[in-house]
Amino acid sequence: MKHLILLIAILISFQMGYSQNEILVKGKINNYGSRIIQIGDYKAKIDSLGNFELKFKTSEPDIYTLMYHGEETDLFLEPKNVLEIEFNAQDFYNTISFSGSNKNIQSFLVDLTVRTKPVTDYFKNQWNELTALSEKEYIEKINELKFQVINPIDEFVRNNQRKENPWFAKYYKLNTELNFNRLIYMYPVIHYDYVSLEDQLKFRERYSYIESFDYNDAKLLKNKNYIRLMSSILRLEVIDQLINNPQLGKSDNQWITAYQSAIIKMFSNDTVRNYWLHRYIYDHIDNFGVKNIAYLIEEFNNVCTDSSYKQEINDYYQKEFSKRQNYLTRTYKQIDGFDLDAHIFKPKDLKSKEKRGAILYFHGGGFSSGKPDWHCHYDSNGFVQISFEYRIYDRHGTMPFAAIEDAKSAIRWVRENAEELQIDTNRIIAAGNSCGAAMVIATGLLDSLDNPSENLNISSKPTVMLLYASGYDQTNKFGPVKDKSRLARISGINIVKSNAPPCLVIHGSRDYGIPISEAKEFVDKMLLAGNLCEFKVLEGAGHVPWLKKPHSTEAYTARQDFLRKIGYIE
């Protein structure tokens, strides 16, 4: 249930042989405030009379969360359903009523939301206290909370065995149990602030909760909560491999290597094994790239027995691999056995011996994922564009400090090789998204984390900083670092000083991952220090505003206006 736990979303999807059909949800909102209502991923506008209508297609029964103006409840919907809803926006839970499909189930789900509010509030307000508990105390507390949810479901099923939809009665409880069992199984990871990785794996009491769980049951592949639970189990198996196999630490694709190995060992059912192999190698290509994974593709092809999966993965791999052959790539740094690449795009009209300004990109991904390919293209202003690979946790096993060091090395490398790259070193723009932007801040403001083996007489500082959805307080944003004071020392809000490079901050007003208050604090401190720092708020935008219009257009316009203001473009 999305409304029960911040970490949990009850979104059930189980194959039942239904054909593709339309669902219609319509209704009336009295005393409405917001003009948008959302059900699952679908949104509808509310007219001037308070009426709305929403249609979408599905082939399976599912649980959808209805959200309106900060209130929410689950709905059970299946193909051919027609459901009517009415409520007073000023008293949502006491006035909501239903007519049409499965109306008794809908009313029960509203009642369940109200009855389990103490569980919701506990997870929202006491999460830190919960994760600090010992394993035994933690499991006891999770079970206590679980039964506050399970008991009303059991009561409803007992009272309505012959009246209501059998699918709902059977699988809603199953999914609730899977969610809570996932929390129990994930205790070592949830508890990571208090123990080392090695100690995490010593917690064994949680295993009793999955001993009877048949994770080789192919029918469960349509159940999203099974997917969440198994993803958690696999991650701990990978941690186990990384600790006990030092050779993995030498790979620049250590997590996917460990994942593929764990999947091959854990799953005996071909259908299930094929699914997980495909899921993880596809995700790796999508979010980490294709560098040095030929051996994993070969292993995938040898083990996977599903021809359609194999075709999709091989096509995707070849497509992404071919893209990398169409532009200049240079290794800008070698460290700990890893070769880090610069992906270089010189303007096609760049003349011999001519120099241009450069825009250097550092991708996002929370210091754990991401790939330079996301910024592999020519710059629209005619700058030399370079997208940099840097060390990240899920490929190289490194912390944010290594990423910052690499960003500094990248800028220093550009300055050292400016003649070959045809770059004007007086116009070096560093740009980044999310954690990449946090790295850019460090290159412009942080006096530490330079690699001592490099020529430190050459500056690692850019001349301009472009920050898209950056984090400005890293203190609690990267769990594997136990000493949070180290993260505080690389946080933008703590390292502001005068004579910083001109800076543009772009942030979405609805970025719930990194609150806009962080960005505002950084901007205020930059201005107080006498720096040029412009702040563009993208109203209504979330954490990745560069992906969708109109916010992507607004961000681009803000960038152009800023570069024009400081004389970098006409």
C-alpha cells in the first residue's frame, strides 16, 4: 500500500487470462480545490462542476491508488469495470462513496486506509528509530505493524467469502504479506548506518520468513511485490559475493557480474531464470552502458533459453556499442586498474587550429549508477562537448569522494590537452545533473580531493558551473558512507566561498528527492559571498526536468540566457 509505507507500493499485477479491456472511472467532487485527480499513473481534469472521467486499458485486475489534493486510497479495478465516485474535497474519507463495480471492496479499502493510519504515521515519523533496533526487536515491530493491516483484511475476507471477487480476497493479502516480509528480509540493508557490510550478513533470523517461499514459481512473475522482494534478496546475495570474492573488486562491472552469477545459481526454473537474467542485463545496458560487458553478454547467451529475450538483449547491446564507434573516445585517467573515458564531440565546423569553449558533462545517478552516453552529442552552441565516465558505486565499488576526484582529474586533463582538443581554457563550462551537479560544485569550490599524482599546478576548476537538480547537502544521501561528517565536508552548502565561478542553478519546485529549499540555501550563500549565481525554478517540475517538455525547454532557455549574459554566446 502506497499509503501505508513510504517504501512500499501495493501495485498488484497477476496473470488471470483476461483480454485487453477498458476501465472507466468517473465521478463528482464537491467543494473541489485542485483541478486534477490521479488514479495510478493516469490523470484526469476536473471540470467547473466538479465532474471528471478517466478511461484506460488493462488486461489484468490491479490495485490503483487514487490521489487527490494530498489524500489517497486504494481502488481495486479490473477489465470492463465502470466505477463512479463522489466525495467532498473538504472531508475526503468521511464522504467518499462508490457505485458500480466492486463498490464494497472500494469502501473496504477506504476504511482500511483510515484504520491503518497509525501504521502509516509510524513509518513516516519513526523510520530512524525503527532501523536502529536490533534484529529481534525490528522483526517484532514489523510483525506488530503487519498484523494491524492483515487482521482487517482477514476479517473482510471471512465476512465476504461468497460475495466478493475471489482474486481480491486471495491476492491482496498475499501482496501485503510480501511487502512486510520484504522489509524483514531487508533488515541488514535498512540497518546499514549502524553496521558494516560484513556484519549485515550475520543477521540470520529473517531467513525464517522466506524459507517456505517458492521463488522459482513462474506464476509469481506477474506479481510486482514478488519482483520487489526478489530484487531485495538478490541484492543481498550480491553483497555476499562482493565481500567474499576479492576478484570482483577488480572488475569495472562488479555488481552486474555478481548479479548474473547469483541469478544463475539461485533459479532452477528456466522461465524464472530467463526473466531475471534479462531484467538485470537490460537494466545494466540502460543505466550503466556497454563498456567491457562482452563477457556478460556471452554468458547470458549461453544460459538464457528464451530466444526473444536473447534477440532483444543482443540487438540493444549492438545498437549501444555501435553508437560508441561513431565519435572520439580517449582515456583521461587510469586508476586502480580502471580506464576512465572521455567521450568527445568536436563541432563539425571546427577549423584547424581554431579553439572553442568547452562544455564538460557529468551524468547523474546518485553516485551509484548512470553512464556518459546520456550526454553523448554535439553541443547546439558550437562548444566542444565532452561527457565523462567516472567511478560509481555499482560499477567500481567506490564512494562519492572518488567521483569528485575523477571530475577534478577530468577538468585538469582538458586543460593539459587543450591544444589537441582545440579548447579555449578560459571558457570551460562544467555541467551536471543531480549528483553530477554536486560534483561540478566540488570542482568549483572544494580545495581537497585532488589526485596527488597529477600536476596540481594545473587548475581543476571550471570557469562556469551549470547545476541541474543538484543535491546541496550530501550528509544523508549516500548510505554506504558511515561517517556522515565526510559527506558534510563535500556538500555544496558547506563549501561556499568568494571568487567562485559564475553559476546557474536550475531546480524543480516539486523535486521531492532533493527539496528546493537546499537549492535556495546554496544560492543565498553564494550571493552573500559576492558570487554571480542565478536561480531558475521550474514550477511543477520534479527531479529530472530535462527529460520532458515544457520543463526541458524552460531549462534550455535559462541556460542560453545565462551563457548570453556572461558573454559565452551571442
